Amino acid sequence: MKPSRSEFITVRNLQYHIRHWGSDGAPKLFMLHGWMDVSASFQFLVDALQRDWHVIAPDWRGFGRTDFAETGYWHPDYLADLEAVLQHYSPQQPVNLLGHSLGANIAGIYAGVRPQRIARLVLLEGFGMPATRPDDAPKRYATWLDELQNPPGLRAYASQADVAMRLQKNNPRLNDVHAVFLAGHWAAPDCSGNWVLQADPQHRLTNPTLYRVEEIMACWREITASVLWVEAKNSELVPRFGPPEIARTEIDRRIAHIADVTILMVDDAGHMVQHDQPETLACAIENFLA
């Protein structure tokens, strides 16, 4: 595995953990991880890259080794954190930006809000969430208030091996070596010796704010960078949008709002496509960035 190094910078009053791979003088490639994940999730993708890249990958607020946020977790905060990170490492030059899942959602919105800051954009499984209706609001707010009275927790595991088994249960394509590696970054032992996820339990609270997909697509329409849109053939997220034909129609409707987009469907891969087919993905990314 290619070695990575850690750096901590202050981002909007939080100590942010930034993982780096490659030499400082190499072309920069920023990578944004997904929900309940960490920056080390990109290790296998970085290993498969053939060119010398300076990969810069933050742990989002409340994940990995970055501080937890006392005020909770709202999408606008992720956008502001991303802008601060990009300003720190590339204040003048437009950047190559890659995001997975939650990270792809943030990257896609940001690329429309700040189009001049993005040179090329790679969105891995960046579908967004199913559309909501205004009538959903009362129940969502009530659920959120109820959960605040009884906050959710995170399960503890007896060992790193147990964490690895949990990861392989979520993704049967994950081999033993990769599962153990990820377990060592996804979780850490507490003072009792139990392994707990490196994530703030508040992430499991229901978001009381409805997901308004029309607003997201309005941002996508403002993207000026070329976009590589990557889907996994066996994505676990697609069924959330309904039966296959309905889901495909909705996803294609969303993609149509991106002006300059190349679509890649990756065979034999699920939502964690960077784990399942890192070589295929790395080749496509480097060809796209070239």
C-alpha cells in the first residue's frame, strides 16, 4: 500500500484531519469520503493510480480523526468546510475534485455554487436521496424531536477482527486484508478495550430538513467543469428510488441537469465501488483527468 501521512488544520473552529498521499509537488486530487466512512477508504483507489498524484482527503467533521461538531451536522456546513480546505491547499488554482456518496453530493453542489473553483469533477455514486414532499415535514420534525430525547448510539465491537467481519457483512466483495485495514481506520479501541466507530453518534439522527432535489439539480445546472459520473452495476442505493425502470428514469432525469457529463457503469461492484473495483476506477479517473 502507498504510504499516507496525516496533517491537522483548523477549519471553522474544528481540528480537521487531512490525509495525504504522494509528493507535495505532484498534481493535486482532492477526495471526499461518504457518510459513516473515513478518508482511508480511498487507500485502494490511490494504490491503483499509475501517475504521481498529491491526493488530499479530509475526514469530514464528526468522522475519523476530525473533531465532532457540538452544533450538529448540516449540509451547508460541509460546503463551508470544503471551501476552507480548498482555500488552504489551492487558494488560486481550480482543483480536481472527487467525491463518493455523501462526498459526491457535497462536491456536486459545490461545483455548481463555485464553478470557477473546479477543473474536473468525479462523482462516485452521487445520486442524492429520494425526493421528498412538503407533506413529509411534520413527521420528519416529530421524529427528530423524539430522537433528541433519546439520542442514538453506536455499537461497540470486541475486536478489530469483529469490525472487519461487520465490514465484510456489509460488503461481501471486501477481501480479508482490505477488511482488516479498513477496520483499523473505521474504528478504534476505547478505554475499555472495545472497538467503537470513529463517528459522532449524532450522525444517526434523522435530518429534520427535507431533501429538495429540485434545488440540488439547480446547482448541478451551474456546473461548468467536465464531470465523470460513476455508478456501480450492483449499487445498493438504486432500489431506494423504486423499481428498476422507475429508479433508472429518476437517476437519468437528475444526470440530465449536468451539461458536460461522461457516464461510467462499473461491473461487479456495489456502492463502495472504490473498494470493489479500484483498478477499473483508477484507470477511468486518470483517463478522464488527462
